[in-house]
Amino acid sequence: MPSAEKSKVTRKQLIDGLNEDLSREYQAIISYVNYSQVLKGAAYMNIADELAVHAKEELAHALKIANHVDYLGGMPSVTPKHVKTSEKAEDMLEFDLENEKETIRQYRRRVKQADELNEFAIAESLRDILVDEQDHLIALATALGIDPPDAGIAD
Ligand SMILES: [Fe+2]
Ligand SMILES: [Fe+2]
């Protein structure tokens, strides 16, 4: 029964998934712009600088994802996911850590979906983005003094 269980993912599902990813990238840009400037305290100055670097990387990701959505015939999203705010440094780092975990879970699934649709160049681009997101996760976990959590993979 080999060909009966072929690709279940549709192009439309990939477009919709990538648009959700794009909304997460917008969320990441906004949170990193805000947190990098709001984060206070001598203990957090290194990570504040690091967050400003993340902000620029998230913008580069957003541009790539928007390009892929357009290439697939979709309309790139213009809506960020909700951004939480706090005055507390640890809260901000934890919000970012949670968001990066979710981002990694989702991109891992998206790589498989793109591969399934033979969109190998998109899958390759997503793998590059995943490397950055894993670096972001490590930087946040290190700043929080914890081991980087395993993000797993989205359904
Ligand atoms: Fe990103
Ligand atoms: Fe990230």
C-alpha cells in the first residue's frame, strides 16, 4: 500500500502554516525590540545586547518567510501574535524562551511539510532559520541559568 499513503499535506496548508510562522516572526521582532531596551540591571546587560541582535535576525526571517508565502501564491500575513510585556527581566526572558520553543516546534513541522510537497528550497531555508532559532533558545536559557529545553515538534 505504498502510494495510498502519499502526501497528506496540501499547498494551502503549507501557506497557512507559513503565515502563522510569519505572525510569530513579527511577534519576535516586536518583543525583542521592546525587551532589549526595557531590560534593566547589570546582570542582564549582555543579554540585552544579544536581544537587539535577535531582533534583526527575526526581521531577516520574516522577509524570507514572506517571500516563500508569495512564491507559493499566498498573501503574506500582516498580523503579529500577541506580545506580552513585563517590568521584570526574568519574565521577559521566559516569555521569549516560550515563544522560541513554539517557533522551533512549528518550523520542525514546516520542514517536513515542505519536504513532503517537494518544496526542497523552502525546506532548506527553514532549516537555516531553525539554526538561528535554536541559538536564540540557547542564549535565553543561558541567561536564565537553565539547560535549553527540548522544543519537540508540532503536530
Ligand atoms: Fe525567527
Ligand atoms: Fe528567534
